[in-house]
Amino acid sequence: MGKPCVHCGTDCGKNPVVWDEKEFCCHGCKTVYQILNENRLGAYYEIQPMSGIRIETGQPLRKFAFLDLDEIKDKLADFRDGNTVRVRFFIPAIHCASCIWLLEHLDTLHPGISHSTVNFPQKEVAVTFRDDQISMRQLAELLASIHYVPEITLEHLDRKKIRKADKSLMLKIGVASFSFMNIMMYSFPEYLPGGDLLEQKFKHLFGWLSFILILPVVFYSASDYYVSAFKGLKHKIISIDLPISIGIFALFFYSSTVVFSGQGIGYMDSLAGLLFFLLIGKWYQGKTYEALSFERDYRSYFPVAVTRLSDQCETIVPIRELKKGDRILIRNQELVPADAVLVKGYGSIDYSFVTGEALPVAKNQGDFIYAGGRQVGSSIELQVEKAVEQSYLTQLWNQGGTKKDKLSLNNHINFVSQYFTAAVLLIAVVASAYWATVQLSVAIYVFASVLIIACPCALALTVPFTFGSTMRAFGRRGFYIRNSDVVEKLYRITTVVFDKTGTITLNRKMDVDFIGDSLGIEEITLIANVVRHSSHPLSVALKEFLPHASELMPERYEELPGLGQTAIVNGKRINVGSEMFVTGQHTSTTMNESRVYVSVDGRQAGYFTFSNSYRQGLPTLIEGLKKRYSLHLISGDNDGEEKKMRAIFGDEASLHFNQSPADKKQYILRLKEKGENVLMIGDGLNDAGALAESNTGISVAEDVFSFSPACDAILEAASFDKLEKLISFSRTSFKVVRRSFIISLIYNVIGLSFAVSGKLSPLIAAILMPLSSISIVAFATLSIGWFASRQLKKDESVR
Amino acid sequence: MEAILFLIIIGVIVAGGFLVAFIWAVRSGQYDDDYSPSVRMLFDNKIRSKDENEISESNNNN
């Protein structure tokens, strides 16, 4: 173990990069330190030590040449006034106080930048700069140079100013709390002994003031409930919002008649308080992960622009302008945006985002290349066959596009509310019919009282607070759900379907084995010094596998794409690569494992084998899930690993190999037709259709802010082994919901017994309604917190 | 009793003032980001000059 890097805190290893007597893990980190130090921004390291961002070598380089295009610049800019431009960049790397500090001191790095502000939850920085001093491209490159790489995709161009939806809820809560507090003050005298001695003119005044104050609450703050109840009725569903709306109107009209007749305030305070609590519950439930996107489509993955070749000159064009027949140039680490044919160069296409498979696929001239792959190696020229919108991947995506909204209306709580509404109306009718035989005025009063007190406030608060707390408990453990409905969806699943590559196997890590004559230490050192020059995934894996060796400079080094590497180190020729390249023969027939052959000074030493390594805790996870759910595996790969998978998944599980993305989607559909409730766990674009088709889709991501296909939930790869516990926690949430229902039922029985006997007074309502609301909220949040700390043991390694 | 009337009017006006302030705060985006302002207020406005930086660094090294 070496010292931690001054910039990013990564272990520097044995050969740190040293500058200014400080140790760095890589040149990238050192460069950032230099830039900051020269510009007197050293405080970056004081606010939060080792807060820097490490850029992995071999990660795709982002180029910002497209930011010179006027069309794209105009779309990105928030506003422009002469030379002053304001732009917002999404920077996923923002993670701490130091980031805020540095990004808000950008003006010291360049005089053209006048102002910058960070929005932390959205991971955005808004920069105001002078166009004539620093171009947008230079600005993006400046940010990238200090490792805050802006992410600019097609999606960011298309949707720009969509938010604000959240603000109206805030305003509604504000209005409700204002009215609630004031009305409570006016109601207070009525609850005190001798309250009825209050002078008549004050009774009038308080009544009318309350009436005026309640109007915005009833007609503005509560408006969402009426809309939702009405929508439910149109779909012939009695949602929970219907009894709430009935209760609100019953309270409002009854209290209004009390005010008009000059008898006092009625239940205005209870009404305002009720709505205040309901809205708070809505807000608590609705708080989501702003920086995460659950509805990404191909646009958030594709680049904004690409280099087009025409008459020997290169122009950068937005990818939407690509037409069939265009020639495009794809450089190292650039993405193929449309289905195309390779015209010139040697293609080595990394489809890891699409399939999860880490090894690049070799392509020769004339080969067809699907969109979505990333070129690894030298530049290639392609001829576009289909426009971006018509490409295979895009089509695949659009097929899966219809996400089911219907389910959320048909959930548990609405099921209960149907019976609840029916029962309340029945009680109200029966009770008032009884009283009608005694006295008609009492009958009307009883009818209103039943509707008032039976308002399902406790019932309506249970779900937001239980699921809202569950969602937060999940989030703290690296499991981010799209909204709180997903808790219920998880509860309902009967079948779990896994994708293989990238989901249960690790993307960037492979198990390496050596088969052949034993290698001496010297030979290992020589091989290590050859492979460290290549960025091919197998070379990287091999470098990781070989024991750390002293660095030697090869006298000659050459990498032959698709074949291997040859070098002379210490006077010895080392060949590393494919069997054909190293031994000159072609014997191996199995395609199931990757092999790298080695020869040292003409001696055939043997070969390394590479196989997928599985995520930690996979066997225990499967073991746990097996007990309750039927398990399936659908993989796009061949069946080479069937035996291994069978050992893990057991005999009952059905394993399927060689499945295309469309097959996966069909498979999910068939399971659903059989009446199964399917949970799909996938990672790449090839799972997008299946994830959208499934009842619940979870996407596993190494970095939750980077790309993941549209889904219901994103699971941090580090928390993969906890998945079974997380799913079973949804059952605990339901247990809490059921218990809260019982509590709220008890309150309702008490309240109704007052109401039907015609003894409900504003005082009883004023005590019972807030008491039931608050106790339900407390019960739901506290019990979820308690169960979460017991059942989901917090792991320190997870943020 | 006129005092109560007076107080009530003042009470509504003051509370209404706060409501207006709240609406303004929400509209102007002060609730959009509930983390960075808490950090931002602790930052020094002044960027230290190079000499000071070196002095503090040599102190750190000792």
C-alpha cells in the first residue's frame, strides 16, 4: 500500500507521481493539482481533503468540438445578452463541498467567466461568461481539464426548461399552513371553558375571517385531490382521493352554513389542519432523486454531434442531420451513432453499454456496425446506412416505450378506499335514516358528521409516509426507486428475471488463469511491461492480474489491432495475443472463453484464460431469492457458462442463452401472460425492452449518475448483494401499512360512534383528527426507521 | 375589546406578509437547492495570494 493521492485519495501504489513533494496516483491528478495551485485555488484541498475526481485512464475522452456549432450553442444557452451568455452544465462528478467551492471560483481560472453557481441536488453548474473572451467549447474543456467533465447529450438539448412542477406543491403547503395557523387562533376561544360567553360580534368576525381564509385552502391547496378523484371516476375507479374530496366538501359546506348563520366557526380549523397534513404527506412522498434520471432513452446516451467527411474536408454536424450515405469519421473512444458499414480502417467495437459485454468485437471493412458501439483503437470511417431515428437500437428502444401507468391507480390503497367509501356512505345513510324518524335537523347533522369524521385522513397519510420512508431507507443503501409506488410493485413480484452479462457478472473485472509452462519472475516482468502499453480490456485485465513489476521501457513496441502486441524488452522478443498471432496455428475451437497466448523469445509459454467474474454475494442472493420467487436467466451470450450458472441458480431455474433483445422482451411478455408478476434486473441497452415490458425493472449501475436504461429503480452495483433484503423489505413496509390501517380503523370507529349518536362537536373533531393524523405519521415513519435499521444492516462501505 | 380587533388585524397582516415572503422565496428558486447555500456561506470570499499560500504550505510541511 502506498500513500493516498493528494488529489483524489486513491492508493498511489509503488510508483507514485511526485510533484511539489506531494504524491499523486496518476498524471491526470497531478495536472489538476498544478492548475489549481498555479491559480491559488489550493483551498480546494482544505475544505475537504482528497476531494478530487480521478479520471480512470482508458475512460472515454470527451471532446467538445461540437460546442463550436451555433445551432448547439443556442440550444444550450439559457440566455444571451450581447456577448454575455449563461449556460448550465450537468456535471455528474459534483459530490462535495470542495466541488461547490471550486466550481464557484471558476472566475479565477479564466477572466472571461464572470459568475458560476452550483445547484447541488441537480448536479448542475450555471456559468455566466463572456463569449468574446472564452467560447463555450473552451469553457467545457476548462471544466474537463480540472476533471469536472460536463455531460452534454442530445437529451440535454431537447428538454431544457422542464421543472417547476414541484414548486406549486410548495406554494400549496404554504397557503394551507398560513390559513391553518390563523384559523386555529380564531377557533381557540371555543375550546376554552366559557368559550360560549364570547361576544356575538366576535363570533361573527372570527367566523367570517375563517371563512375567507379557508377559501384559498379549499379551492387552491386541495385542488389536486378533486382532479385526481374525478380522473379516477372517469376510469371507474374509486381512488383514495374520492373520500378525501367528499370529506373536504362536507367539512366546508357544513362549516360555511354554521358561519352564515352566525353560530361560530364550525370545523374550519380541522379542515385546514387536515389539508396541511395531507399536503405535507404528499411532499414527503414526492421527494425524489433529482439528479437521477429514470426515463433515459437513447438520446441521453448518444453524442450530440459527429464528424462528417465530405470532399476531403471534415465538418462537425449534429447527429440528427445524418442521412443515409453520409461518411462519418469515428475516432478512438467515440460512439457509433447510427447503423453503418465500415469503409476504412480496422474496427474494434466495444458494445459494453449495449450488451454489458466488456470485450470489443473486431470488425473488418464491409462489416455492418450497429449503432451504440464505441470504437476502441485507431480512427475508422463509416458509411451511414440508416438515420439515427431508424437505427436498430433506437427502434428497439421505442418499442419498449409504453410504460404502464395504469397499475399505480389499481393499487392496494385504492382497493381499500373502495370499501371504505362504500361503508362510510352506508353508515351515513343508515344513521341519518334512523334519526330522520326522531328529528329531521339531527338527521342532516348526523349525515354531515359521519362524512366529516370518517374522512380517511389517517388512511391517506399511511401510504405516503410509509413508502416515503421506505424510499429514503432504500436510497441510503444505494437503491434508488423512481417513486414510492415502486415499493408496492416490488411487493407484488412473483418472478425474478436476471440478465447475465454486466448484471450478475462484473463489467470490468475478469478472472484470469494461466495454462502452460510455469513462468519465471523475469518473464512475468517482461510480459507485464508489454501489456501495460495497451488499453485493450484483456491487456488491462492481464496487467491487473500479473504481480506488480518494475517498469522497463520496451525497445520496440507494436500493437496490431485484432491480433496482439509484439515488443522487444531487455533484448527479448515478447509476443502477446491471439493464438494465430503467437503460435501461427489455429486449434482452439471453443468460443466460450477468451485466451491470450504468450511467447517469450520464441518459446511458446502457454496462454492466459479469461472468464467473467461474478458479482460479490451472488450465490447467497440467489439462494435467498430462490425460496420465494421463480428465477430465470436470459443472456445474450452463448451457453458456455451454463454449468456454472446452473450450479448457482439451481435446478428449478430456467436458463436461456443466445437471446436477442427482442427475445428478452418476448420472454417477459410470455411470463406476464402466464400471470406472473415479473421483476427484471438488467443493465445495458439490450435489456431496455425487457425492463420496460416487465412489471418492475431494476437496472444495475456501477455509477448511478452515468447512463442506465429506463427503469423503475437503479441499484448501485456495490449494493447488489443486498437486493434480496431490499425486496423483502417491501413486505415489511406492507406490514407497517396494514398495522397503520388498523390504527386508523380504530380512530374511525371512535369518531363514527360520536357521529352516529349525533354528539360530534367541533371540539371532538379538533382533538381526534389531528391526533389520528399525527399518530399515524409517527407510527409509519418510526416503525420503518426501526425495521430498516434492523433488517437492512447499514454497510459502512456504501454511501 | 377594540384592542383585540386591532391585534387581529395586525396578526393577519403580519402573517400575510410572511406568506407573501414565502411565495416570493419559492418562486425565486430559494428552495431548489437545499444543500449548497449551507456550504457556500462558510467559504472565504478572498482567494489567498500566492505568498500566503506558500507560507501556509511550508507550515503544513513542518
